[in-house]
Amino acid sequence: MKSQIIAAQILQTLTTPAQNHFRTAGVPALNVDLQGIPGGRHYGFTRKAGARENWYPRGMDMRSGRQLSIVSLEDLAEIARRMDLPRIEPGWIGANMVVSGIPDFTLIPWGSRFFCGEGAVLVNEGENAPCRFAGGEIARNFPSRERLDILFPKAAIHLRGVVATVERAGGIAPGPLKVKIPEQKLWTGGRLL
Amino acid sequence: MKSQIIAAQILQTLTTPAQNHFRTAGVPALNVDLQGIPGGRHYGFTRKAGARENWYPRGMDMRSGRQLSIVSLEDLAEIARRMDLPRIEPGWIGANMVVSGIPDFTLIPWGSRFFCGEGAVLVNEGENAPCRFAGGEIARNFPSRERLDILFPKAAIHLRGVVATVERAGGIAPGPLKVKIPEQKLWTGGRLL
């Protein structure tokens, strides 16, 4: 499938208010450099390997593909619907940017580029795997409900947004967003579709 | 399509003998860190935008997705066949690693991981676009043939290998290679295949 450009919107930008927690809080805009969001929890070209990378020793220095977390309004609404919740706030699960207008946002191809109206360009590094920590934060906001932390990873599969790195430094703020979807192909030993 | 692991081979490792040219020459092994090949032409977390990124100002600092260039023996042989040449040496086109045993190597998905037997892990950052500079170097080796520099970009499409970044520091040497192909999907507005 040929490359295509999608016109969409940035609705909200968020960053880390406290380094010791993955929660994020809304800010009017972000100004990113090539290592991510200065002061943010995931700032850096490298990071320590964690539970998601169980093929590496815990704490090993590795390339960071997750400088920013991006979610879509539509995907969060669908997770909330599946969990029978009135809403899921993007800050509860550590998002840095909320977008709207991209169907099946979490499934956009690795290597898709986000051209933000304020200058920054981000590269999609793939689906963000849902985890129980984010589920725990959702659960904390609905104390009358049980086992939401375990329900979240199941409900959020292919809906939890993507992680991204910065390709071009610059601003990110609510407003227009263009997403360039690269040429798509399936490797089947490898016929180009 | 589900993720899969391919058992393959590393045949050769190469690096830059002179910083002022993209040619590479064979070495017994490479020892990469998270910025790539120390002393290599493409070492660094960042690089300057060039002709391939014509949507950016030339020389702009940007994220580097091309610390290493990887080609396959089979794809190079097919390019040579299409160009009616006896061979194409990987060093002529600046390759850092030659692999064998992966069908349609250049088409493997973005995000595929190369687990090298000597410890390094590389992440596929997509197809390497053929260019006239590499074509010029091929032409220089066959002075009796005309216009090989222009023929190369056409003959090499989907055969010129991929670029990659280092996820885990370590060694790269001829020997066993495992390639993890991630789950594949096409975003069609976005049905998961």
C-alpha cells in the first residue's frame, strides 16, 4: 500500500509533574529536543531495560524508542467503553500527547511521522504495550470498582497508543497535525503487497 | 501475521577506513555502542539532514536512524544480475554488515531486531534508499560500462538493504544471527491482518 498523509489534530499536551511517577499533567505546549521532553521522565537517547524487555537484563542501558507516549481520544474512549468506565484521562496512563482524527490510531505503522504544526517531528516506534502499572492508576481513580488494574491490559490491547522518538526538535501544541503513513508491505518471505 | 524468528548468518562486517568517503572495508568484527560503530562515518545518535530528507533544511540536526547499513548476499547478487555485472562488493555501497539466509531481506519489517551471536542487538529502521553516489562507486569499478550510476537506483529498489540503529551494545562478527520479525499488520484505517 502506498504512503499517505492524514490530516488530524493535536488535542492536548502533557508532561511529568514529578519524576518519581509516570503520571502526566496537561501543559499548554511542549518544546522537545532530540532526546525528548526536557525534564520528562523518559528524556534521553537511552534508557534502562525494564519488564517489557524481558529478553535483556533488567537495568541494562539500551536505545530508547519511547521518548514520548501518544494516545488518541477515540482509542481511550473505546478502552473506557470496554471497561465500563465514564472516562480514562490520558494523564493517568502517562500520555504526552493526545490526538484525534486518525482511525485505529494505535495500529498506524512503525515509522509513521507526526509533523506537528509547531515544528516538532516525531517518529512512531510502535504500539505501547498496556501494563498493570497504568491499570493501577486507573483503578485508583475508581475505588468502587475491582480488578481494573488487571482488566486494563486486556481491554487496551491495540488501543493504548504508540511510543515515539523526536526526529526534529521543536514545539508541540494543540492544533493541526499531519501524519505521514509510509508505504506498507507484509514480509511473507516477502511479497510486496 | 504473528511475530516470527528467522535463523540466518552474518557473513561479513565492514567499517569506514576513511572519514571522507562512504566506502567501507572488511574487518574481522565490530564492537558497537548505542551510537553505532565508533570511528564510523555514521556514528552518533543524531546526524545532519541530507538529500534523502528533502522535507528538512539541508544540514539540520535530526535523529539518526542510520547508524549501520545492512545488506544481504542474495539481494546484492540480484542487483548485479539486473545490472549485468559479475558482482557488487558490499564495501562499494558502504555496507557495515552482510547477512545471508533471509528471503527478500530488504523487505523485512521496520522494527525487526537482529540478535547478533556476539551480543549486539540492532533494530531495523527501514529500507535504505538507493542513491547515485553508491551507483557512482559501482561505476568506478567497471569503467568500460556506461551510466551504471543511474542504473543502480532503479535496479536496487527493494534490494539495497536496510538501515539500523543499535539497541544493545556489543560485538558483531561473522556467525549465527537471529532475526525477530515483529507482528505484522496493514493499517487500512486499520484492520489487523
